[in-house]
Amino acid sequence: MTDFNPRNLCMYNANQEEQEILKHWDKTKAFEKSVESRPESKPYVFYDGPPFATGLPHYGHIVASTMKDVVPRFWTMKGFRVERRWGWDCHGLPIENIVEKELGTKSKKEIEAMGVAKFNELCRSKVLGYVGEWEKTIRRLGRWVDMEHAYRTMDLSYMESVWWVFKQLWDKELVYEDYRSMHICPRCETTLSQQEVSEGYKDVKDISVFVKFKVKPESVLKSKHWSGMGPEADKVYILAWTTTPWTLPGNVALAINPNVTYSMELFRNEYYLIAYERRESIFFDNFGKEAHEIDHVEHFSGSNLIGLEYEPLFPYYKDTKNAFRVVAGDFVTTTEGTGIVHIAPAFGEDDFQVGKREEIPLVQHVSMDGKFKPEVTDFAGQEVKPRSDDDKVRLSSDIAVIRYLQEHGSFFAKQNLVHSYPHCWRCDTPLLNYATSSWFVKVTEIKDKALNLAKKINWSPEHIKEGRFGKWLEGARDWSVSRQRFWASVMPVWMCETKNQKNNESKKQSCDNVVVFGSVSELEEASGKKVTDLHKHVVDEITFPCEKCDGTMKRIPDVLDTWFDSGSMPYAQAHYPFENKKKFEDSFPAEFIAEGQDQTRAWFYYLHVLATALFKKIAFKNVIVNGIVLAEDGKKMSKKLQNYPDPNLLLEKYGADALRYYLVSSPVMEAESLNFSEAGVREMFNKVVNTLYNVVEFYLLFASERGKGKGERGKSENVLDRWILAKLNLLVKEVTEGLENYRLAVASRPIVEFITELSQWYVRRSRDRFKSSSAEASEDKAHALATLHEVLLTLSKVMAPFTPFIAEKIYLILKGEKESVHLEEWPEVNDKKINDKVIKEMEIVRKAVELGLALRAEAGIKVRQVLGEFSVADNKFSEQSKQIIADELNVKEVTGSHDGPNWIIKQDEGISVALNTEITDELKKEGLAREIVRTINQIRKEQKLTINDRVAVKYRTGSELLQSVFRDFNDEIKKSTLADELVTDENVVGTEVEIDGKKVAVGVEKNG
């Protein structure tokens, strides 16, 4: 029937309707026109962080794509030209690991034996394996983006711009080579950057060991402090503690803090040198009651220990110059361990610096592949940190080392501990802190400039600016950009083959010639060879004569960190500066980027570093950071556990609009975690998509009558029209401000509230205005139709960025002026229509109704029963508002005061209301008339009759009271049920119901 009941909506077939909209967009080329219709002189640039196409898109990708569609759609409607080009991330360990798994290779050496060319071509073949699935999902999601002309980081044009970026840094003297202690992945046999290391920490169980380093007796006796010890000097040990027993074969020194107090303790007839503050913890934690046997000999300043010499734990490097002595280290603390640190310079930054300062030759007893070297004869070939879920396997080398210490009298005690340890973010192998050579970008040299520029960036949420991003930038170190891998952009550095060589058989001298290329043409000119590919297996074959000697220039073997690819994206996607030079420079920096929270220390960071270094500019002005999408139980989404709904199935069930709105209005848009719930998507489908479409369906029942009356758009004096238009303009204002500030959740949330008010208040309260067929009400009906049309049309534009399908559907139904709502201009706010007085009055009206309904419930009186009076204290309502309250509460009169014995009162939020519960005979009859109307209209609905169907109603009842109601309210009942006649018939065949405890038979027949 014509009554609008939001609890009884027809179901909108989202999947079917959205598929039709996709066809409409294809047919009209709506996306292309949305770009082309905006002037080139008004660009809005956003950078799209490219995904890998090596797996299916998941909810994390859907979140990112939703953000990257909402914002461009909005700014397009604001009149900007928003070109949207897709990109594919093609390089790096993720691809290499897929190929290695397929090949069954377990080491870098196996790849080199097979051939880098073959390996790289296999990588190339796997890069775009899931492109088709990605295109399908992105299209179905409703995201507008140019995937046909997608850039790929493995393309020659992209890689050439990466070379240009590196050359710019080189020319600015921001690149250097150095030997440092860094984290490496022994399986991948490559270094990792500070950011990559930070991504892979996890808690593991390890073994820590207290080790006895025997002080040489002569060293003890040489000391002024213990020169009188005599034979006891042969029993003095320095006690050190380590959580990495595998590093002990590389020990060359022990570090103490000169400013810490140390002590000598006698235990089991041996003397131990330790930090005085740690003595009880060391002995009691390891030996319990036996620790009472310790005898404190003395305590002294740490400076007394410096210079003591001790015997090597292992024989492999016993002849190392300047080694096996106690040295100073201000990094040594007494918060754990013994206050004495074992130093293996090849395996730790502090250790490396100590070795360098003390001029101790670098002892590296472990190879880059994480295995003990051949000279470490007792453990040769063993992996020091095997990747395994079995603790016995994972700790096998540590256990072997500890066993050696036990057999050779160097073991004191061991403890199990759980601590956070870095793992490779791609292959999950435990990392090693390893001294090796690498190429670095001088981030520390430009850090102050980067920090100052970062103040200009607008972050959503705001706290990330000074928090996660700001703190990371403050602690930035020089960036290790070289990697010892294969499938990546290569370092464009050629060196003379004699560089760093000493005199050899051919009497060649070491040559320091280095050439860095910034373009393909430069390499072609130097080598005389045509270059069509810049990957390692190709350019490594390109050599040319050295200009400084008779040697040959060869490329260094390293490739670039793939984050260098990513950080170069603004320039490389445009093939800058070789193409699009003016276009790029006119639109740099970007207006907007968006990615997950993990990218604050990755892509966002590297974009900012390179833009600072190259142009002394920011790379982006506005950034939205999303959180993580978890399973409903708060766990990580897992294909194995199947703890989340398939995205494609969800799109079929509820449509893209519901999923998009659920995500965009959720905490995940504010860098918080979201426990994904299908019920949440279903709720948004019901509250937003389905409810709104039913409002449209209701409007369409009367749309043909629009324009027949004298009502003009925006000219109505009806309080409901003025109220909904005020709320509409307030909505436009709130959504606009939220989008302009890149607060997507803030921008989107008011929409569902508005739709609820539109359907459950405005349309429901206006239904009689729409249904009216009397001449005197035609103007009000025309106003209602004009108002609802204006609201729905404007709402379609406001919702277009968030829910593009339902917005398009409504716009097309309402016959908007353009081919698509997405070609429209963004609606302007009409401040004159934001009538605060009307909004406030309606707010009080609705609250009064809420309290009045509560009073009815308390009194046990159904709403269909008419009552005489309802009072709102101190009210200054307009007559229209009073009528709304009267209609909602089914009372005859709304007053400002009450008096009498049948009144009940309620107060809340400063509003005091009262209800007269007395039911007179006349009121009783009116209530029964409402019951009769409801019964007949329910029968009409069951018979699927429409507002265009007139009926004849016949009834039979044995109740004199009901007979009188049918007679007395004959005209009102016919009007409300679209009946031409209402007569009693003892032989009626119809529906038998019970009204007021009496049975009534009602027959409804369609006329004509």
C-alpha cells in the first residue's frame, strides 16, 4: 500500500543493480569523461601505491582501493582533473621467493649455479599472475582507475627514472659505500634496511649463556690491583653473558663500563669478575641456595679491569692482532647480564665500532649464508640460526656451542628466555646482525630539512604526524640501498675491475674510476651497445674500457632496495625527466596518498626522503593512514583457518556499496584495527542502501503527479519540508568538510543518520501529504514531492564518492541532467536553508513524541487508541509541529499544561510531558476505526493491490459497538482504504479477524 513502513522494506537486489550500473558506465564511458571534462590546468594528483599481482586481493587491498576511489571521486566533482593510473609492483623478494619455492632452491648459490638470467626471466613470468582477478575485483568494487595503461616497476621507462634518481643523489654527494654492521637475511643473503628489520620482530624462545673467560695469570699479576695474588691468579675469570651463543667463536674482546662498580667474587674455589650490582642476581638466579657460598672479595672501579688479557674461548682466531683483552664501552649497562659484554665486531653495531676503535682485525666466523665457515672446524657448515618451528632445530648451533664450552671448562650457567628477535619480513628467517659492505644514502645529512618539511603534511589521523611517522623520521639513519639479490632495479654503478686491487701479476695498479649512469642513453654512449632492458642479467654483461687505465669497467653486482623503486614512484611512473617534464613539475607534490599504517615507516618515509633530497620539497600534501582488517574474532585473517568471508561472495550478497560504506565509516579509516564482520556489512546494506532505495520506491509511487500542483522547489512553508532541507544542507556541509580534511569516517557517518531520519521521520510523517487527492491539499502535496525530489537528487551527489552505485541508480531514476552523477558538480551548501530554529524545534518535537510513546507503553494503551490530550510544558510549538505530535501519539490535542486525575507525567533532557489516559466512548470508537482501517489495508497488501486500485469492502460482525463504528466512521474508513463502498453483508466471504475481542469478517474486492 501507500503507507511507508521502514520496517517492512522490499529487498534491493544490489548485485544485479550494480552489474547494470557497471554496464552503464562502460557504455557511456563515464570514467573517461569524468577526467576529460575537467581542465588540464586544474590537476589533482594522487599517488597510488602499487600492489603485487602475485596473489588475490584481500580486505586490506579493498580498504586501500575504497579510500583511493572516494577521494578522487570527490575532487573530480569539485571540478579537478583527477587522472588515476594503476601500477604494479614487480620487483623484490616477494617475487623471488615464489620462484624459489617453485624451483625448490634453498640458497643463493643454487640460483647462481642455475643462472641469473633464467631465474630473472622466471620472476618476470610470475609477476602478473593474478592480474585478471585483480581487474575483476577492482571493477566490481566500483573503483575508477586506468588499469589498461598501468605502469610496471619492471618496465624500462620506470627503471630508467629510478637510475635518474640515483644519479641525482650521487651528483649531490648523498651516496657512499661503507663497511658496517647491518641486519642480513642468511637465506636471501642480502642486507635489509632499518624499516625492513622493524617489520619482522616476533617473540621467540632462546638460550642465554654465562661464559667464563679465563684471565691470563700474567695479566692478573701485572695489574697493580692484584699483583699479590700469587698462584690464585690462575683461577680468575671474567664472567660475560650473551643471548647469541653462536657469536662466541668470533669473540675478540670484552667490554666494561669504566664508570660502573665491579667486584671480585669467590665461588667454588674460582674468582669471578662481574658488575657489583649484578652479583646477587647472577648467583642466586642460577644456583639458588648454593649462592650463599659466595665470598665477596672486593669491589672497585671498572677502570681497573681495562687492559686485562684473557685466553681465547676457541682456537680458530687465536692469533688475531690486538684481541682478547678488556676494553671500555660506555654502552655497557647493569640492567641485565653481568655488566660485561662479549665483543664480536662482525655481529653488532656497538661491537663493530669497538673493534674499529681498538684496531682489531674483523673476525667473521660466519658466511653471508648464515653458516659457520670452514675454519670453525668444530661447527663448520652448520647454520647459526636455522629457520624452524622446532626449537631443538632452531637452537641446534647454540646448543652445540654451549656443549663445547662445557667440555672445555668455559661454561658457567645457562637460562632460557623469551625475547623479541628480528626475522626476514618475507621469508621469516631469523636475521643476523652482520658486518658487510653496503651503499648508503646520507639520510642523516638531510634529516633536519626532512623534519622541517614534514610539518607541512596533513595527516589523517593527525596523531601520526608527530607520532609514528614523526618519531621514525627523527630516528632515521643512513639508508642502506644496496641488496645482494637478482630481480630488482640494479645499481647503475660501474667500476674499474682493478679498483681496490693491489699489484698483481700483470702489474696493474688499483684504479679508483667509478661511473654512475642516470639514463639509458648515457650507458649506450659509454658502451656502444643498444640497451632494451635494465635488469641484472642484461646489464651485467655490458662492459666498456676504463678511461683512467687499461682496465675494464664492470657493473657492481648489487641491486637496489625495492623501496628505492617505491620511493621513486612519483618520477618513474611519469618517466620523468625523460617525458612529461612540465606536467610533472606543475603538479608536484601530490595532493593525496593513502596506505596502511605499516607504510608510515616504508613508502611514505621513502617518498619523503627522496623528495627532500631531490627537490627540497614534500612528496605529498595529504595522507590517509588506514588500520588493519582482522577476522571477527580479532585474529589475523587466514586462508588456512577460513576465518573471514570471501570478498567476492560478500559483493554478490550485499553489493559493493554496502561493503564500501561499512569500511569507509569504520575505525579502520582512522588507523585503528577493524574486526571485520559480515553482520556489519549486512547492517549497512539494510540501513543505507536498502532503506534509501525504498524511499526512492515510495517517491516513484507519486512521481508522475509532480508538477501538477502549485508547489515549487524550496518554497514550502511546511515544517517537515523546511526541516529536511535544513538537515540536507547541514549534511552537505558536514560531508564536504570531512572530505576536504581527508577524514573519511567523519565525512561518511552522517549519511546513515540522515537516511534514517529521511525514511523514518520525514517520509513517514509526510505519507498522508503524498497520498492526498483533494484539491485543497494539492499544493502541499506538490511541495512534498518537490522537496523529496530535491533531497534525493542532492543525496545522490553527496553519496556518490562513498556508494557510487546506489548514487548512480537514484540519479538515473530521477533523470539527472548528465549521463552520470559522477559527472556532476559537488552540491553547494545553502546556508539560508540551515534553519537552526526549525532543526531545534523538530528535535524537541521528536523527543516529546519519544516520551509520549513511553507514557503510552507505561499505561498499556496501544497507539491506535485515540486519546484526548498530550501536554508539553512551556512549549512554543508551531501549529504544524503540534499536529505532528498529535498524529504521532494519536491524541486530539497538544497543550502546554495539564490538570486532572487521569494524567501521567515524564521528564527527560529538560522536557516535561504529560498524557491524559482517560478513554471516553467516543475515543474508544475512534480507536476501533483505526483498527478497522489497519485490517483492511493489511488485506489490500496481501492481495498485492496498489494505490491505483479502488476496492469495495464488505463486512460482517455481531458486535453492536463495531457496527456503530463502521456506520459513524464510514467516510473516514473509505478514504483511508481507497474504498468506493463500505457495506455490511451477512454472506460475506473474506478474512476473519478479531477487533476489541469481537470477531469481524472483512471482504475486499477490486473494482473494475
